[in-house]
Amino acid sequence: MNDEAFLTKYNNPGSATLVRHAVLFVLTLMSVLLYLDRFAVGIAAEYIREDLHMSQTQMAWFVSAFFWSYAICQVPAGWLSDRFGGWMMLTIYILAWSIVTGLMGVAHAVWLVLWLRLFCGTTQAGAYPTSAGMIRQWYPISNRGTASSIVGLGGRFGAVLAPLLTAWLILTYVPVESDSTLQTADILNADAFVARFDEQMDVGKPRQEFVSAFLSKLAPADLQAVQSGVIDAKLAEESRLQKEKEAKRPFIDFRDWFPFAYENQIVVETRSNGLTEIMESLTVGMTDPAFINFSAVSIRLNPEAQGLLDRRTRGTKLTSLETLRLNRLAMEAIFPKEIRKIYGPGWRPTMILYGIIGLLVAAAFAIVTRNSPAEHPWCNQAEREFIDDEATRTAKMKEPGNPKFPFRAFMTSPSLWGNSLTQFLTNIGWLFVVTSLPRYLDKVHGVPLVTNGFMTAFPSGIGIVGLFAGGRATDWAVRVFGLKRGRQIPLAASRFTAAAGYAMCLLLNILFAPNPENWWLPWLYIVGLCIASMSTDFGSPAIWSYAQDVGGRYTASILGWGNMWGNLGAAVAPLIYNGLLGENPSLNDWNTVFAVCCGVFVLAGFCAMLLDSTKPLTVER
């Protein structure tokens, strides 16, 4: 019985309370926060990497760490919610991951942010399994697909919001009034910086006008210090100190757990010490409006720098702070791998802000929700009867009164394995959109930060349409094709169309060479990834509904089992991408990634055909 039929029966439109919709609202708000905190690091990744001097391999493990713990903790977190109630456990989960997110903003070591990402995955693991269990308690069987899609829609909205809001906040926290001085610590790779500096000293090299102005700011002694190789002399001392530290290692050392998190963190700091005098001279020079002759030098500036330059070209006199900012941004454009980005510090207050917002969401969830309508003081009898309608009661009657945990079904059910493999393969393909797309747009197409965030948000944004339509579609398909095919068809078809989206990206890479002048080219890739993202989300409500169909009392645990496999896929995905791309990927390397994502979606479509919602898994056979 739907809402309209129920109200007609009671002949009083105001007789039933609408507490279930309030519960759904805070579950959706929680879902927005879930994905906001999870994927904010995608757009901030380059700044985090520079800030902590991380390699691309370390960054891949940073992204992957979340999904390993998230995957492993899915079933335990779901079981805890089944055992102690979703109201208490989800409140704890939200509080915990919000605190961890805030702490990430104050972490200053690679090993620490890796552990925090692990803890973030652990604490977020119970969010969706618990939500599925609460929807089962708060909505009749005929409305669960739509309710599930709305909660999932919140997650996708959070994924859309993450790059847009994070990029805006990073810029906001580093205004032009902040210190734009180039410090010694801002040199990420002193050897490469000096090598490029020496290379540009030869007459006839590109940007000679810039180099002339650059060198004129250096005293002869400073220049001699650069060319004499003082930096290399520091390395022997650093090596000796490092060996002494190794000899004093404790019996139990976290380096044994995450060796890649500790590789050569001191080297960068030591090598930069030899540039102190040079940087002092540069600091003075960069306050000079004539420091760089922009009319004679070809530099690809970001929007803020280009805006400052345009103002100066039109005759507006820039302030000293604006001049320093322009020259700093120009230096970053000339030495993109050697100089830290000025926007880098903005990621830290952004993470702290997200943590504070999470504490507020946890409080709202605790106030508004309860485990079931029977426990909620705001819910009247009319609403309880609507939720527990005839079809829902019939489904509950088929469940054992005190069912055993379905261990055997977890291991032997072809249907559940089909669901698990579908989610595993899907996330290997889908994760590219929310983790590696910003890097692709930056390194291949040279898209600046704000535009990058806007373009990265597009696939997740269009995914919202697919998610909402998918909930309606699976409810409709069940009525037309029956319960088994009604869950299979939307899920399988969506995986094949997602594969087509990645095939489009692969074809574009083959037909068109990247060209900064072709502003429209990156948008064609976004279209292909929008198809992939919308298709992925179109099938998600069928996955949730499948768990609710077959899970019974252990709905959260079964959804957690499927999510575990899905997030194992998400955990290996960054490592696969990193293995294919390396530190400096070529266009062919990106083609390989697109081909792999296409292939795994095809396999996921075939696995989806194994689902069977007509066989409850809580009944031991």
C-alpha cells in the first residue's frame, strides 16, 4: 500500500506522521558527509603529496589504505549494527570518522596520515550496511528501492560536492593577503631545480629573458654556491645520521608495518638547506614587477595569475602583495615539479572544517532517528501500520523467528558470489572517476584547479540522475518481470553501458592528441565518464534492494558482505592504476587504464546475472 492509498483508507490525510521521511533525510545527510569526507582528498591529493613529500606510490597507498580497512570492516560493522541497533552504532560511526577527518588536517607525517586513512575506512565501514538495515525497519517493501536510491543519491551528491567545495575552500584559505614568499622548504626537488636553473643559463635557451632577470637578483657568491655542488656534500652527512637513527630503532616499529611510508623523508629537507642563500635573493627579486618579462616568455598561468596579469596589462597598478603572488604563481608554472604550490596549505583547514561539520551531523542523527518506528516517540500508530503493511508482514513471516547467522550461505550461494564479484569489479572501474581523474586532467590536459574540480564533479553529478532513476527502475522491473529478473536486468545492463563510457574515452585518446588549445577535448572525456558514472549509479539501488530481499534480520551484515568485496576492488584499484601509470605516465599508459576499466565493467555485467532475490539467505539449507 503506497502513501496515497493508505491516507485514502484512513480518510484523513493528516492521520499518519511522516517520521520515516525525517529519518530518511538524516540518513541522506549522513551519506553526503560520508562521500564528502571520503573523496575530498582526491582534489587535494597533489597538495597533500607535496606537503608531506610523498611519492606517487605512497599516494596510491594513501588512497588504497581507506578502502582496505573499509572493506575488511564491512561485515563486523554491519553485525554490530544488527546486534546493538543502528541508532547507537551509526551515531558512533559518524562521530568517529569526523574526528579522524579533522585530525588529518593537523598530521605532519606520512605514516600518520596513512594510519588516519585506515581509521577513516574502519569507522565509515558501517554507514551503508546500517542505513540499509534502518530503511528495512522504516519503509515497507514496496518503497525500499526508492528510499535506498535517495540515501545513495546523498552519497553521490557528496561526491559531486567534494571536488567543488574542496577546491573552493583550498583557494579561500590561501588568499592573496597570505604570505606568497618563496621559502627554502617550498623547493620540492633541489637537485632538479638547480639542474634546470643551470640548463637555462646557456645563451639561446628558451625563456632567456626570464633567466636574465632571474640571475640578476643573485649575488656572485650565491651563484657560485649553486654551481659548486654544496648540496651533494650534505648527502653524506644525511646518510650518516640516517644510519645512526636506524641503529636506535625500537623493538616494535611502525616502519615494519608501512615501510613505504617512511622512505627518505629527511633527504628533501637536507638537500634544500644548500639553497638558503639563493632563496633569500629570490625573495627580494620576486617583489619587483619587472622580475619576469611576461611579454617575452611563454608561461601557462592559472586563472588567478592570469587575472592579475590582465589587470596589470590594462594599466592597473598591482599592490606589492599582488605582485609577489603573480611572480610566485609564475615560478610554479615554470618549475611545476620543483616548487610547492602556493595553495597547498589550504587542504589542512579544509579537513578540520569537514570534521567539525561531521560532529554536527552526528548530533542531528542522534536526535532525529531511532532503531524502529516502535521505539520512536514522534511516530504514531497510523504510520507504524503503514510501514508494516500486508506485503511486508508476509515477507517477515517467511523468516525464521530466531535465524542463525548465514555463514554457510555466505560461502556457498552463487547468487551472493555474483553480487560480490559484481561490486568488486565495478569499483575497480569506477574509482578512476573520483581518485585519478583530477590527476589525468591536470597532467594530460593542463586543466587548472578550479576548472579541474568543476569537471571532476560532473560525472558524480550526472550519477545522481542515474541513482534516482535506478531506484524507480528496479521497483518497476520487479512489478513487470518478477523479483529475480527485476533485480538482475537493471544491474547487468548498467555495467555494460558503463563499459561503453570507458570505451569512448579510449577511442578519444586514440583519435585526438592532447592539445591545450583544444579546450573542448577534456569535456569529451567527461561525457564518456559521465556515461560510466551514471550507469554505475543506475544499478546501485538494485544491489541494496537485493540485500534487503534476501537478508532478513541480517540485512546489514549481507549488505556489508557485498560492500566488503566492492571495497576490496576499490582498495586494489589505486594500486592497479599506479602500476600501470608510474610516476610519469605516457598517453599509452592512460589508454591502458581506460581499457582495463572498460574490461572489468563487462565482466561485472555477466556476474550480475547470477543474482537471485527469490532465495533468502538467512535460512540455513
